[in-house]
Amino acid sequence: IPAAVPKAGLVLLAVLTMVVLEGAFRKWVPLFGEGMWKYLMYFSKDIIFATIIFLPVRSAPSEALKVFQNWVLKGCALLLVGALVSSVYDFNPVGAILTTRACIVLPVLALLAVPRLAGLPLRRVALLLAFFTILNFALGVEQNRLPTDHILNRYSETGMDIVEVDSGVRATGTFSYLVGIGLLSSVGIWAGLVLMGLAGKLWQRIGAWATLAAGFGCGLTAVSRGPFVVGVAMVAGWLFLSKESISVAVRGLIAGVFCVLVASGIGITPVFSELGQGLMQRSEGAGDTFNERAFGQLNETVSALRMAPLGNGFGTQQVGGQYYATGQMGFNGFESPLPRLVMETGALGLIGYLVVCAGAILALQRAKRKAPSAGARAALLA
């Protein structure tokens, strides 16, 4: 009998659902395409997530949670100090709200959510994300083949040009813009690795392989090299950083072979081949090198640190803040998130952000030590 999902778990599943689907509501439901309803839909996932703090705590603080709390609070404090110093130079209130939400509010909400989520099977979370990954891959394949003016290929902001390459439209799936399905590619690969670790039966391993394939497929439908490279790095790291992951993967080889045979039989393999060729064509014609794509954000971050070690204005780099200040959607100098964070919060803010990320990783590694099985340890490594 499956374990009951706690109320906080239902909230988390609802949040993840809205993360994936709020863009679809804003694109295809007229009510949510303009005015206050558009902003309410955009923040719907945050509003739902915030309700988790009103639910009861279900477990005492674990060692892993204590590690996470220690690092998150220190990191958020550094971010706040960096934001205050940068505000001396310039301040955009709308952008400041958006940056505070992303870098401080959401990590703190995650910290508060963890003890309320005790009893939520990780497989439930991974299965939900697996479903959305497969859904978006199927939708992305269809969008890739459709003309740019088709309703399925619109962005949530009407009037924006749809990106098209030689192989077809760069698909967005259910998301507002192109970046969403690229991020889901990494999330889907994570879900596949978790399901692989937790799988005990053949059909569960088949589902894990299908999720992994759909995760890579989402990146291919977006015709984006970044998600593909990140996905390969994730799988390689998962395999080679732990003997347990290798044993889990070996146990799943039969299911993997079965998936390949079925995909070939029903004509899915050529889809991946066509999408892969499109990605290669774009890579060859893009005019940039692998180093520029792989390390471009790092180089931009170094440049931002040289330009504004103390920041150059809190909230000034957010696209929403730009729209508030100028009436135009766009980036204020940098497109990549890390240099934009430096311009908003300086070196202190960047360090704070890295401390928050490190805390999450260290907490998961601490939890991995007490995992009850090799499969659970492999899932937590993912």
C-alpha cells in the first residue's frame, strides 16, 4: 500500500505542477494573458509554496537539515548585505522584489518546507516530473515541426518573434519562453536518475529510461546545446562518482535495451536522430566555440566583478525591472544569471548565493550517509 502523501507533500506537488504549467495558462488562456491576472498566474507557484509554512512540522531537525539551515542563513545574510551596499548606487523596486524572491525567499521557504515534508516518498515527486518531462518532449516535437505562426508556438508575451533554425522551430513546450524547456531537460534527467535509483521492478526501470530519454529530448527540441552538455555531465557524474550508481545502472541495462528496441519499432529513434542533426547544424553555424559556450558565463562573471565589485544597483538587472523602468523587455547588459547577480549584489551577493548552493549539496550528501539502501543513496547522489 503506497504511503500517504502528507498535506505539505500535496502542496509541493501542486507547486511543481504550476512551475511547469503557469506559462501554458498565460499563453493559451486569454484571462491570464494580460493585466493583474497575468502577474497573479506568474506568482501562483510562489503563493502556493508559501502556504506550506502554515502546515505542521512532521519531524525533528535532522543532521542534514541543520547543515542546510546553517549554510542557507549565512548565505542569505551575505546576499542581503550585498544588496544593501549595491542599493547605494541604484535601486529598481520591481527588480529588487524579483531578485529577493529568487535568491532569498525561495531558499528560506525550502528550509521551512523540509521538516514539513517528512513522509513524502521521493518517487512521487520524481514521477510527477517524469510525466511533465515526457509531456513536454511530445509537445516540443510537435512544436518543432509546426510553422512559427501556429498558436502552439507563441510565447506568453504576444508579438515576440519565435526563434526558428534550419531544423525547425526552437520549441518551448508548456513554458512561457524558450529557457523553460531547457531547464526541464535537466530536471527530467534528474527525475530519471532518481527513478533509476529507486526502481525495484522492471517496469520501474523502463519508466526511468523513458524519463531520461525525454529529458535529453526536451533539450533537443529547444535546439539548445547547454541542456545537452549539462545532461551528459549529470549522467557521467552520477555514474562515476559512486559504485552504487554503476550497480544501479547495470541492473537497468535490460530495461534500457528493451526501451531502445521499442523506440526503434514505433519510430521514435528517427525523431531523436533528426533533432540531433538539427542541434549539430546549429552548433556548426553558431560562430562560437565550445569554450565560449561552456565558460562564457564564468568569464562574464569575472568581468562583472571587475566592473562592479560592490554591485551597480539592486534590482537593475531583472527583465521585469527593466520593463518597469523603461517599458521595454530586455537585459541590462548581461544575459547570464551569475554576472547579473554580481551587478545587483556585488561580490558579497555572489558569495552568498554560492554558500546557499553549497549548503543544499552538503545537506544532501549528509542525508546520503543515512540512506537505507544503495538505490536511495544513488537517488540522493543525483
